[in-house]
Amino acid sequence: MNTLIKNTTILPAGLEAPVKGSIAVEGNVIKYLGQVPVDFAADTVIDGGKFIAMPGLVNAHTHSPMGVFRNLADDLSFDDWLFGKIIPAEAKLTEKDVYTCCQLGIAEMIKSGTTCFADMYLHMESIARAVSETGIRANLSFGPITSDVRGNGLIVDTERCIHFTKFWNGAAEGRIKTCVEIHSVYLFDQPSITEAAGLAKDLGLGIHIHLSESNSELARSAEMYGCSPIQAAERLGVFAVPTLAAHCVKLSEREIPLLKAGKVSPVHCPSSNLKLGNGFAPVARLLNEGVNVCLGTDGSASNNNVNLFEEMHLAALIHKGNSQNPQCLPASRVLQMATENGAKAAGFGEVGRLAPGYKADLILIDMDKPHLCPVNDPKSAVVYSVQAADVDTVMIDGKIVMQGRQLTGMDEARIMAEVGEIARRVCKP
Ligand SMILES: [Zn+2]
């Protein structure tokens, strides 16, 4: 299946200048960009005149099924929100519920221009099934640390983790990659984290973890490990493998070199950090130090959506206000965080840019709207003016999964009705 997107405005990558031209996709790969030979045989031709074509967005930290808890527990402290409301409601979710709620998250992500996400949640097998069926790309983390049913504290379920890895790593024509989830240093303990980190290393996998998100996490870490969460993670072997570290809000000067040395990709989640009152991650500082900062939505219980355009907009604004420096985080850097950096961190170096040889994960944004007129600077327009609903067409791995805002392979109405039923059951106190 070959697709030709004709005569459009192309944003090849966050730090590259826009170009006018066409994009030819052969199978799942971008074959030509800019000039396309006249004899390129396309099965589908899209007139790109009113569009901006850019790499699909990469949501580098989310909990995709959590849309079911949207607006359930707002305006609470972090501990009241997590331990008082969210964890008790999550305990009621069945494996099938997680599958259906994940479909909702995927529909929402595709409709807001996300083509790849890094996920952390319960029942990861059902999430993998939803990813495989819907055509999206994902890095799925499997959490091997669990409570021993015989009451012997925490154990690491190595066997199940190996089974999940064998079955899903590289599955769905390479659209799925797997890693090891260690939720955080505060939920587990030294022996279980050391063992899980060793397992990731042995299996050649990365780790997905929450790190340095809140003041209460810092206090708990000091009590448990006598150091900060970043220092604990480093000492327990987490940084020996590529690590997706969600949040990294509370960083000291001496922790930045640890992130740099350890191939750690901090995932900035501005909505979640603002909503839970956790503060401002030092994003500009980290980027200037050469750290691979990416962008995530976190789950819809702390956001309350999975809309990366909103995260780009917030990221581009809040640090300027907080530092009183309007030059600290330009739109191009924000775009790079939301595309290339996220793709790299999620283990998909073959996406995140539009260039010949890269996999065809791209979005077409309809710029023929009053709030986008005129387009004086395409990059600034994408970060500061475009809304998620302006995404018209989404292609993942060479396949069109949304066109004219219609999802091609998902029944939105059915999914929403089913998630409504689940919410009626699990969200009751
Ligand atoms: Zn999270």
C-alpha cells in the first residue's frame, strides 16, 4: 500500500526548518520527502494543500486505561488522590475492563495526534492486545514486582515477565516494544527493586519508573533509603539500562549528572505536575545539559486527558512564566521533546522524524481554520495555536488510522458506551 501526500507544508523534525513539498510512503516507510518522482505509483493520494504534515506525537508516559477515572478525584493532595481514591478504584478493574478502557485511551490519543505511547498499568497483556489490534505503536512496561500471596512481602515474578517479553517484545510487526515497570522507589523496597532492575538488564530491556515527583516522595525516600529517589534508583541499578523516568520535578544540582550518565530520559508531564501541585521540572536546564527530555500526559486521573497538544502548549508557557525568561524553552525544543526525544526514549529510533528511511508515523493538521489563520510560522502555530481537534489524518506504520477525524478501525461509540458502564461499577465509593 503506497500513499502520496501532495503539495503540503512539512515539519520534518522539531529542530529542522519547514519545507514545502510532498511525502511518498511505500509500505510502512517514508520513501521520498520534498520532491517525489512523477512515476511514484500511489494507491492513495491525499491533497496536502491545507495541511501541515509532521511526525506523530509520542506520549512518553501515560497509564492509557485511566480515562475511566477522569474527573473522579480532583483537587486533592497527592496522597489523598493516589492512596485514598485511585488505588481503591483500580482494585475493582477486571482484565477485560482494562482492555476496553485502553481502547478508549488509544482512540483519544489517535484523535489528538499521538502515534506512539509508553504505558504503565495493570493487566499489561490486555493493553498489548488493544495496541496490537488498533494499529498504534507502544512501549509497554510489565511490572514484575508483586505481593507474595503467602504473605512474604514483595516478590519478583521473573517467569511472568520473561513470558510477557517473549510474547510481546517486537510483536505487531514491530509496533510493540516492552520494558520492565518499577512503579517507583517508594512503593517497593531495596531487594525487589534491585532484583527487578537486574532482570531488565538480563533481558536487554529498559525500565519505566516514576521518579522525584512530589515532596512526599522525597520524604518517603529519605526514610526508606536515606537518600533522594534519583540517588536510590541509581544505587539500586535502575540506571544501568535505558530508563524512562516520569516527572523528575524535584532535582538537585548533583542529580543532573546521574541522569546524563545513566541514559535516563526524564518525561515531563506538565498538566499532572501542575494539577497535583508538585511544581516545575527543570526542563530547560536538563535540555541545555544534553539530557533527552520528552513529554507525557500521565494518566487521565491526573490530567484529565491524554492530549499532547495541551502538554506542548503548557510546557512552552509555564517555564517562561516560572523563570521569567521568555527565551528559555522555544517552540522547536518543545516539538522535539514531543516527537524525536520521546521516540528515542521509547526505543523507537525509526520514528519521531519525517525523513526517507524512517517509518511512516505522521499526522496531517488542518490549518484551514480561523484560529490558525494566517500561518506565519508553522512550528509556533503547532505549539501555540493548534488544538488537538485540528488533527485531520493520522498514519501509523504506513496505515491510515484516522482520516477526516474518523477512526478507520475502531468503533468509538461502542467503546464509549462500554467505558461508561465500567465507570458506573468501579467509580462508586
Ligand atoms: Zn504516572
